[in-house]
Amino acid sequence: MSSPGGEHGDSASGTNRARELHRLVAGYQISQAVHVAATLRLSDLLADGPRSVAELAEATGADARSLNRLIRALAEVGLYVSDGDERFANTELGDAFRTDAPRSVAGWARFVGRPYHWQTYASLEHSIRTGENAFAAVHGESVWDYLAKHPAEQKIFDEAMTALSQVVTDEVVNAYDFGRFGTVVDVGGGRGMLLGAILSRYSSVNGVLFDQPGVVAGAHELLAATGVSQRCRVVGGSFFDSVPDGGDAYLLKAVIHDWPDAESVEILRACRRSMPTHGRLLLVEQLLDESPDPVRTAFSDLTMLVVAGGQERTTDEYRSLLAAAGFDLIGTVPTGSDVFVLEAAPAH
Ligand SMILES: C[S@@+](CC[C@H](N)C(=O)[O-])C[C@H]1O[C@@H](n2cnc3c(N)ncnc32)[C@H](O)[C@@H]1O
């Protein structure tokens, strides 16, 4: 039986639907191709204008014919444009993918295609069927223990976090007044991208950057480049033991979403123990119920399940989690980016 659109209409819309579905199915190919472009730094190499594939092959050490095929495919999704004769240039999107472009996600792209990460994501079905963290099932340990044993991957991961942080840093620093605190402790602060920006904005604020020893070891360069090293103490350790004392605000960006509820409460309680009664706890996270980019947040939630064993949460879920750790959620500040600042105070 045919629909009112008639057989021709049916077949045209059927073809479009098949194409749309095919694009969804092909997402993995695009992701890996973009990863390789970032790893070869193609957008960086095209910063000064069009170049031939032969030149790009020479600069990257890649096979010229295969590189041509890669760039041709990426031109179809809008990163590069051919000016004929096997010469390519950055499009606006390609230019924004330079490592040094403002808000560039190139560092993130260099991480997402890493073989160990793909192996993990290949076990998404395992996580969906069992509820278990795929990383532990595939690699036999947590992502944090794995990274600590693989310094080259740790570096790529930390640079990825720095890249993602840099996308939202201006918005977070503009949206929330960190200037009212004497000392801000950034717990699980990575290499200090956000803390560095806060200290750079407010010359009266001191900082403590706290993360695993192998992570903070790589933080000094960024803090020095931001000109805030003199006001920032760098401390290595585990937030399951304790976090540094002496902060007026404890900042955790993209940390609690890495963990299931029980571990999240442990981390938050460690902050509570180190915090004065007038202190503030500041979570910087995406929110499932308010996301300006629901696709990103919903897929980030899957990534948390698969990679770290955590989850994205709604405002109410954060409120309950905070209450279980002895905090009242007192405000949720939108930043205009994909993340919110959730402000909490010790419960009385
Ligand atoms: C998703 S990253 C976020 C990094 C940074 N806050 C940002 O937004 O760019 C989570 C951070 O938690 C840190 N982390 C994981 N386990 C930790 C532990 N037991 N103690 C301290 N930090 C830890 C990781 O090293 C990593 O830097």
C-alpha cells in the first residue's frame, strides 16, 4: 500500500531517511578522520594559506595519496576546501581547528581517536547491557590508573582537558565573581587552565592547584605562561585521601561527573572537611535538564559511563548528592557556555 505522497515521494523520502541514518552510522569515520587531521596538525599547516598535498605530505611524513583522500573526505564535512590541483585551504571551520585558535578543540580531537579510547568505546554495548564501566572491563583498571602508567597518553589526555576547559574559561570567569575569595582550591584541576584564568582576572586571589602528582607535574608551564605562578601553590595527591586546607572556595570542574554517587560523596566530603564554615563549594558541570547543547550533554553522559564510570546529572541530582555530603545547593549560575556553576555552602 502506498502513502498519499505516492510511490515516487516514498522512494525520495526513503532515500533521504537512509542517507540521514547513514550519516549517523558513519559518525565514527568522521570522528577518526578529524582525529587524524588534528594529530597531523593539518589546520596548523594551512594557517598561512593553501598548500599542495605534496607539501602537506612532506611536512607530516604521510603518504601523499592517502593524505589526499583524507583531506578530500574532510573537505566534504566542511573542514577544508580544494582550490583545485590537489591544493587545499582551511575553511572557517578548519581555521578554528588550528591548535592556537581561540576555543580550539584540536587538543580534544587528538585524544578521542587514541586506540585505547576507541577500544573502550567499542565496549559501549557491554556498559549498556551490564551497567558496568567499559574501561575497567576492557583495560582491567580505571582510566586514572591506566593514564598514570602511560605518560604519553596522560599528556595527550591532560592537553585534551586543557583544550576543553579553554573553550568555556572566559564564560565561567565572566559569569561568576571569584574575586570575593582569598584562596581558591581547584580540586582535580588538571593543568590549571581555569584556575590560571581566575588568578589572572583577580590579582587579589591566591590559588591551590590540586590533582594527581603525574598531572600537576605538567602544570607549571601553563601557570607560568599565565603569569600567576607566584600566587598558585601546586599540590599532588588523591582527593580520596584529603584535599588541601585553607581555601575559601573549593572548585571542581568536570570532576564529579567522572564518578558514581558513592565516590562523588566521598570527594565532596573531603572538600567539606578541609573547608571553613564560610567556605563555598563550586561545581562546574553540564546539566542534563538545562543543557544548551543537549546532544553534547547526553553523549557526554555515555562517555562518563564508558570511560570513567560516572554520569552527567540533573540539577536535582546534584542537589541530592550535595546534601548527602553536607552541602546546600544555593545557586545555579548559567555561564552562556555548556557548563553551569553550581554554588553550594556547608549545611548548618
Ligand atoms: C575530567 S578531568 C577535569 C580536569 C579539569 N578540572 C578540567 O576541567 O579541565 C578530571 C580530573 O580529575 C583528576 N583526578 C582523578 N582522580 C583523582 C584523584 N584520586 N585525586 C585527584 N585528582 C584526580 C584527573 O587527573 C583529572 O585531571
